[in-house]
Amino acid sequence: EESGDLNSSLRRLLSQVKRGWERTKSGLEFYTSGLQLLWQDIQYASNLVSKAAFSNYTLRAWEVRTLQRTVKDLLTLIPFLIILIIPLSPVGHVLVFSFFQKNFPEFFPSSFTEQRQNVTKIYRDIVPEDGDDTGR
């Protein structure tokens, strides 16, 4: 009988570890994707700034909005990272980020929002990457 209890306890523990690993992996993928998006935004914004500064180019309205979004994202990234780095329990991080998401939705850099990452994922699924021979 003790053997059965031990086996079920081990199965439960392994299941919890597996769920924890999957959540951790998912979270790391989310933040990695967010950092990649932010880096792409920074590169694009710097190209726009240099184009406007050195090529006598007038930015279009949507390009100005892109620049504004990127600057805002960089400014909100600092407190976002500070809260992320603070040694809180996972539940503590969830509570803090839930509070900010509910009360201050603009607190999160846009590249770290599900909406932006979902749009990017859809785009990547539709548009083949360079060197992909599909669709030719």
C-alpha cells in the first residue's frame, strides 16, 4: 500500500514539475520574442531617424507614430525590467503585473503584449522567410 502512495506521489510531483517547466519555457519564449521585436523596432526607428536627418526625408504620420511607440517602449522597458528582476515569488510577479495591466495598460512595452506578439506570429506564418522555396 505504501508503494502505491509513493508511486502516485511521484507521478503528481513529476506532473507538477512538467507543468512548471512548460510554463517557464513558454514565459522565456514570450520574453525572448518581445526582446527580438523591440530590437527590430529600435533598428527600424534608427533607420527612420537617419533617413529624416540625413536624406531630407519627411516622415509620414505612421512613421512618426512608430518612432513615438518605440521611444515609449524604451522608456517603459526600464521599470518593466526592474519589476521583472525584483526577487518576488512567481505568484508575486503575477499579482504585480496583473495590477499594472489592469490599472496601467500602457505600462508594458508594446513588444511584450500578447496582441503584438500574436500579430507577429500570424505574419511569420503567412510570409515565408528568405530562402524558403515554398510558394514558388
